[in-house]
Amino acid sequence: MKIWCNGDFGAEGMRLLAEGMAAHSLVLSDKRNRSVLVAGQRDPTLLGAEVAFGQPSPEDCIASNALRWVEASSAGYTRFDNQAFLEGMRARGAIFTNASKVFCDACAEHVLAMMLALGRQLLASYGRQLGDHGWPQQELRGNARLLSRQTVVMLGFGSIGQRLAELLGPFGMRIYALRRQLRSEPGIHVVPEEDLTRVLAEADHVVNVLPENEATRKYVNARRIACFKAGARFYNVGRGATVDQDALLEGLQSGRIGAAYLDVMTPEPLPPGHPLWTAPNCFLTPHSAGGRSDEGINLVRHFLANLAAYEKGAPMTDRIL
């Protein structure tokens, strides 16, 4: 089987990939990239491959009639989430998977860390350490909050949302999840679109894990932010384009949003003069929530496990098509 790859997964990851390909023909693109966030370039060496792993050009995938399975080495797949790619893959009965399970723990822990840091006033304390070395003991104690018995609304409930719900379980929080499929989940109140206004008014925390597509761009807009419970905290580990950033800024400035934690923004990198850098109670990380020191080797392990399932005709992890 000819398997094409344009990812660079580090020395250990590439060694594991080569070992796993012993029974196959592995074609490594000359245009490999270490970052899973960077779009792949068009590459004629993909033609004739049955399997593509990494970030192949969607145009190359559509043009390659031999291609039967694509695994994107990322959780997000915006560049593949369009009619031309999806219909082209469906027409030939091809499979499309992503690597959500590799990133869900890191992203979920990142959100939990920020919830705890905000609740326990760690960021405010660190701000004083960097600033006037004050000792606002009573102020910080009075502003501290427990997660116990608070309410969370998740916009989207894929792998990241599901893992975050597991991590939040011991805190006894009430968790609502908005998603298209309304099947029940243990301990989770899955809600349809028409109930979102009601549950946003109850939420102490609104967590956005939506992917970017035509239906989700600027989904978190002024109308929905106006439905937030006053002082609610907002977290975005989905995609920057799913949020109307002007409306977000207004919500922070008015106090409707008590604090915002953003790992994704538009554009990226965020320009140094962008108002989000200095917005009140806004905390930014540079699209690093999904990162982990062993990311590359775990992406390869995910692919090899799916390859074994593909060869057997067994169910595959993170299957989109």
C-alpha cells in the first residue's frame, strides 16, 4: 500500500512511523511541516497514494482518484470542511479521519486550568506580584469562587467537550452541551439550538469548542452575548472565527462578560496593537492549548492504530466520513 505523509513528527515520531510502515510503501513529502496548524502545499507525490497522513492539500485529495483514506494530523479540519472536499471523498467512498483524541486531554486540561486560576484569583495575585507587591488579602479572598455547583454551557460537544465534562465531574457542576445530535449523555444536559438562550442565562462559564465552518462563523455574536448571565466567564479553545471579536470586546468592557480566556483568535498571530491584548479581564494564550511535549509521537500512534483498523475493516477512531 502506498502511504503519503507531509508531517514532521520529530525524530522519535518519524522513527515510529517508519517502523509501522515496514509492510507498506511510505512516501515522505519534501514539503513536510512540524506544525499541524499550517496548511499543506500541493504536492504531486500524493498522486497514486491510497492513504494520506498529515495536512495534505484538499485540492490534491480531490484530484487523486486512488486516495481511499485521509487522516488529518489535527483536531480542527476547517480547510477540509467544505462541499468540494467532502462530496469528492464521499463520491468515491473514501474515509476521512482527524486526530481529535490526541488533543482533547490537553485542551480540556487547559480550560480547567483557566477556570481554576480565575476562580482562585491566581491571575489577580500574580498581577500584584508583577506590579506593586501589594497584599490585597481580603479583596482576593472575597472574590474567590468555587467551581462546585456552578453551571457550564459548552458550545459544541466533541472530543474536547466530552473530556472536559469528565474532568469537571468531581466538582458537581451542572453541565449543558449544545450539539446537533440530541442523544443523551450521562450527567450532561444536551440542549437543542432553541434552548440556548435559556441556558446561557444560567451559565457561570461558557466554553466554546465549535469548529469553524459556514454555520459557526461569528456564532458567538452580540445577540448571544446579550443572553449571558451577567459576569459569566467565556473560554474559546475552538476557532477564533466562531466569535465576533468586536462583540466580545464590548461584552468585556460593559462587564456582561466577567472574564475571557482565549486560546484562538482572528487573525493569528494576533497583532501587537490589537485591542484584545489590553481588554479588561481578557487572558490570551497563543493557540497553545492543544500542545503537549509528546504530541508528534502520539499523532503517529493514533495514525498507526487507525491503519491497523483500516486494514481489518474495523471501526476507526475520530472518523468524520
